[in-house]
Amino acid sequence: MAQLPDSVVLCRQEDDSTTEFSVPRSILSMASPYLRETVLETSGTQQIKLQFNNLSQASFEGLKVYLQNGSPPVTCSNVTDLYSIAYKLRLQPLVTRCLKYLAEAGPVGRQLVLLCNAARLGLNDEEQAALKFLAERFDAAVRNRLFLELDCKGVCTLLTSDVLATASETGVLLAALTWLEHDYEARLKFGDAVLGCVRFPLLPENILFDCMESHPSGRLTLQGPFVRDKLMEAVLFHYVTSRGRPDLAPEVRCRTFTGTEPAPQSLGTRFVPASAHPRLVFMRHSLTPNPAYQPLPSTSAVGSEVVQRAASRINDAHYRKREREVKVAQASVRGFLARKHYAKIHAKPKLSALGALHLTDLQVQKGTSSFDAREQWDAEPALRALPRMTNLKVPGTLILISGGLGPNERISTSCSLLGFTPKDCMLWWCGRLPQPRQLHASAYLAGYVYILGGFDVRNSNDGLRFATKTCFRMALSSGKWERLADMSHARCSHAAVVVEERIYAVAGQNELGIFLSSVEWYDPGSDVWSELEVPLPCRLSACGVASFRGSLHVAGGLVQTAERQDFYLISTLERWDGHRWTIAGPNLPSGRESLGLAEHAGKLYAIGGLARTKEGQLRVLPDVLIYDGQEDVWRIGPSLPESLHACHVASLDGKLTVMCGFRSPHGMTHPSPVILQLQGSQWIPVARIPVPLAGCSVA
């Protein structure tokens, strides 16, 4: 099979210059359905290169950041370009983010966006209309967080208006200073242009005196020569005016102030609230010296290499001469701290005096972590009080529920093995697991029940739990457990399914919490795990997995970018055809994770899950969607009586059963103890688990 290229090159050409960047094929495929279809239509093993025409530089840069980081910065200067490219390429999360940005900006913020983009696009009428609107609401405009995102031209256009809704010229000065000092290092070059819009002679005398101080409190931009000249002209204006000689004063263009709020009385006033700043920038070299502290004078400066500096500056002359040694020392310290942190989170718990007495020879040989003898992993009285199932030999009549934590993360249920018979709707106690498990996967094949990966709740360090790669199986004929070969990857929050006498472990998270794109399968005859040659198109967790018409199907899930900076809910339905992953059918109505997926009566059912609202919040779904494999649409089935996510779905004895799951979107809280069955067009509660289980598995 020909190896497909791992990345796709996106390029933009304008005149004689070309800008391009590469993006992993998996991220590109999951981010944009439009680009995914384009890539799939391209055959061959050569490097794929997609060229965009009639695309602005801002749109192209926004697309680059979105595909590489998943979270491009949305500002008033690029929101229109980002929305344009997101709409064309069907990047729904980015479209939603741009619309949310504009909605939260309010009427004044949207006019700031219009002012910035109308000037850039040459829309003079729209620019003048926005300028008039903002000038009439000047105080509100400069207090809006979008004012800090304007470019230099937009700020100057607003500050040079002859009619402003503020109390005095002090408001104009504070607005200019606030914009400049929001990102001081980057905007320092615009200082003269922005402060040139301030009409200093119109400032009150007390404000002028504050500006003339050697170090105005928090106002570093007032120390340049350009501003000093303007201040001298303003002082001369006030002086000759007070002496009755206005004819000697410099010419000043008047400004009309229509504001009703009182004017600020000092430069220490923050015109824009601190909460409006999207980020803070701290610069050691820009700190203002404390007037209450003076450095001690040097008693012997002769022959000394120490340079006298202001109290706010650090004397780094000694370190600059040994720059290489400093870098080596810093690298050594960082390496030591990294190794120490790694050893801390991966250290095995120490054996307690009581716990060591209860270790078996098999546990010692395999390095299984010990536990405190006071802990009873399978001693939940409510579960052990269930009637005992003595005959597990008959396959196809029993649904097994394994592991999981009880309420308040009680571990007394983590070794439990329960059974549910759909025919008579009875719950049974079927034994115990060989090790406590949570967020694992299980499967049934040829008279054996398999337990794959998950958290061993005993292996915790400072409250952290780590995924395992260990696997076990129990023969229903004997009820005895045996250890199997380990999986290639430690996994939790993954899924397991049986297809053509093979057990597939799909996606999930490893011991470091990194999402996995690998899919591996187990051969019971050789006791060997093998990975599929082609992984999933992206890193996935909490996806729905089922065998539908003899093929492995994966629906929805949570996607993690390579930089682990952002997460996405996807809506695709994938199928493994034995050689590659293909689109199996229509997308789900919306992106969702933690959904249940199962084949029932020749149709594929997608039940419950987590989705995002328009505001970006997670909500639990009661939806039941049905796909028959022929129509290009998901049909809506009878909704669950309560919203659930991470529920388990099983089809047995002609009955579709839903069990466990969570009612709250906030983590693994509020597990449901109810077992539901679909009877006709209605879900009926048929049984209730005595203790709600969080993170259990069903086979």
C-alpha cells in the first residue's frame, strides 16, 4: 500500500510573493470538511499543495494559527477576515468564535470593528458613520476592550475628531496613554503619532504639571523628546494667556467637549478598567523607581566594574560576561526540575507494613502496586447483596457490568462484576475483577470476557491516577481470570469492540493524558496485540465505537490538537474498511463526545453525549439518533427520559438497553443508576443499580 504524505502544504500567492505553511494531514482533515474532501480527492503519494486565491494576508495568517494551535487571537482588526475564511472552509468552531466575539463586543464594540475594517477596505461612508457614532460616545468607546485592539490609524482617526463626548482634553490624553501602554514594546514606535493627536494646550494646568514630572507615575510614554516639546508649547500657551497676551500663544485648534462625566484629576486614573485588558505584560526594565528607596552610594568606585543604576534595574553586567555559563546553568536546573517532577508523578506507592502482608506471589512478580489492607475493593454491601449468578456458561443472554467507582469516588465498587439479563430485567452478582478498574473497556468473545486497560485505582500518587496497558480475561465456563499480553499503549477513556473474531481497542488517553489516534487489535489465538497500519485521522477520546454491518465504526469524540492547547467536538462517522479510514455516512447533527453507539435491528443508534451550546458551554443530550446505512441522514428516535453522557448501550435478545452514564456535564458526577430499555417508541426504566457506578464498562 502506498504511503500517504503526512502533511499538506497550504500556500497563498500575491503578485510575486508566496506565503506557505504545512499542516498535519490529520488536523486538516478534522478541522475543515471542505479541505478534507479536497485532500481525499487527490490521489498519489506526492506532497499535496493547496493554493488559495483572492485571500487576504490576515485571513491566511488566521487560518495558519487556527490549524496549528486551534485558538487564533480574534481582534477587531482580523475578525472579519477570520469569519470570511472560516465560513468559506466550513470551520464551524471558528465561525462560532467570531460571532461570539462580535456579540460580546456590544454596539460600541461593533462600531470599533467597523471603523477599523472600513478604513482598511476603503469604505469611506461606513468609516465616517462609525467615527461619528464613536465620537458621540467617546468615553464608552475608549473604555471598551476592543479600543485596545485598534491599529494606530484607527486610534488617530478617533482622537483627532473635533467633537468628542468627554469632559476635557484629559480624557483624550488618558485614552492615548492607555492604548500605547497596553503593549508598550510593540507600540512604542507609534508614540509620537498617537500623542500628536492630543492637543496639549487644552489640558488643565494640574495635568500639565503631572506630565512635566521626571517620572510620571505609570506613564512611560511621556518621557520622549517629542512629548517634551509639546509640553513646553502647552506651558507657553498657558503662561502668555494668563499674562493677557494670547497673540503670542501658539495656534491651537479648538475642540468641542460634550461629555457629562467629571474629568479625571490626575494621570494616575486608569481610563480603561483593568478587567478590560485581555492580557498583562510585565517588563522588568520598564519599572518606575520607588522614590522612597534610594540605593546606597558606592564607597569605592575606583577600579570597580559595577555600574550605578536606578533602583528598579538589575545590575547584570557580571552575568552578561558569562552568558554561556549562565545558559548552561539554567539548562541544568531546568533538567533537574523536570526529572524530579517526572519521578514524582510516576513513582510507585511505597509498600505499607500492612499492605505488604497481603501481596500474593503473582503480584510481587508482576510488580503490582500494593494497597492498604483496610481497603476492601469488592466489599460494597449493596452489590454483594444481589442474587448470585451461578451459571455464566450460556453466552448471549447476559450483559456484564464491570468496575467503576461509587458515589464520592468510593473504591469499594471498583472490583465488582455485575450481570443484567434483558429477558427478565434482573441484576446479578457475578464475582470480582482481578484488579480494581475505572474508565476501562471490556468485550465478550468466544466464551471469554475481556478487561482492557483503564485506571487501576490503587496506583495513585497525590490524587493522580494513571492509565494502564494490562489486560485480563475470564472464561465463563470456569470463572477464573488470566493475565494477557499488554496493549501497545496504556489507555483510559477508550472503547473496545469485537469485529470478525478480533477485539479492537480504539483511541483514548495514555498515562500522560495525551489523546491517542492509534487503534490496535488482539488475536486470542496468539495472545498478541497489533496496531492498524493507518491510525485514526486525529487524536480521539470519548468517541462512540460499534460494529455495524461487519465493520468497525467510530462516531464523534473529543479531538486534541498536537500542541494540546485546545479541544474540539467532532461529528464525523468513520469506518475501517480493512485498509483505510473512510467516511461511513452523514455527520451527526452536531459535534459530540461521550455518546453511546450500538447496532440494533440492522440500524446504528447514537445515544446521548455531550455537545456545546452557542455560548461554548457543555450540555448533556437526551438525543437518540438512528442511521440505517442507506439514507444520507440521521433520523431522530425517541428521546431518553433524562439527559445522559458516557452511557453504555447494548443490544441483546432483541432489546436495546441503556445503562449507567452521567447526568451532569461537569466531570464524572451524578451517575445514573437507572437501566432503560426501548419498548416500542418509549424508553422504560426496567431496573436500578443499588450503587451508581462512575467509569464502569459493559460487555
